[in-house]
Amino acid sequence: MSTIKKVIEVLASSDKSFEDALQRALNEASTTVQGIKSIYIKDQSCRVRDNKIVEYRITAKISFEVMHRWEPTHAGSAAAAEAPHEPSGSATSPENGGGYSG
């Protein structure tokens, strides 16, 4: 039986490198997504200040397997529902336009 995959698009940034930005995107996505199979770099850019790169930015697509069966850890328990995860990082901060438009 073949598997179904789902794709999400994420933004991430790093003051070190594109590779670090990608790893940050993957680390953050893996906190709420299981079965990640690949990450595709859709776009990359840099923020520059005083002729120096100060931030590496990526837009990436992360693919993962769709789970066919949901089994809560404690059926009917309110503790099974997790609190929503707030995004972090400068790529989504309001002072940067909520994206890469700066």
C-alpha cells in the first residue's frame, strides 16, 4: 500500500547560515509533525545591513506521511490536548512585516 504525503510551507532564519536556517525549520516542524521525509528549499534570501549579511532566510516545503490512525495517549483526557505552539524567530515577527517583505 502506498503512503500519502502532506506538504507544509515554513519560513525560518538564522544569523549563521542557510544550512542553520534549514535545520531550525526542521527542528521546529518536528516538534508538532511526525514522519517528516524531506525538506525542499523553495526560496532563500538574506537581510543586509552596512554591506554585511545579518540574516539568512529560507522558505521551505516540508513533506511528511499522513497518519492513517489517531490514537490519543489518554482517551477523553483534557491533558491529551496540547497548548497551541506560538511561532518564533525573526522571519515571522511583526517588525519584519510578518514575512520576507523587508
